[in-house]
Amino acid sequence: MAQYRVHVKISPWPEGGFLAEAPALQGCWVVADTVAQALADIYDGIDMSIESRLERGEPLPTEVVPVNDRKKAIELELPVRLTTG
């Protein structure tokens, strides 16, 4: 299966947990208790969204970039909060 690079944004959810969203894929977002779970869930959502669009013959958004080199398939930007003791 082809690989794609998709921008994923992770932010705190007001009621607790984390929101992970793929802005290029309208409606592709999840809320989870941890960043790790949010990443796992959004990965599944992105996979299903791309697969569904391709099956229906719809073009992918220009922000969804095909990747030929496995080493370049993942790109993350995560906020990090440091606490001092």
C-alpha cells in the first residue's frame, strides 16, 4: 500500500485528554486520554479516510503527500511542557 505524509495536530482537549486532528482530511479527528492513544487512533482514522476516498475515485487533498521513502513517512510536531521541581 502507498504511504502518505499527512499533517497531524495534537492539542489538549478542554474536558481532559487530547485532540488529534488531520486538518487536510475534513472530519478526521479523535479524542483520547493520552497522546499515544490519540496518535494511534488518528493513524487509523487517516488510513480509513484515505482508503475510502481512493475507493470512491475521489482525489486526495493536495496536503496529503505521497511518500516513496519509508524513512520520510512520519513527521510530527508536538508541544512539550516542561515542569521544574
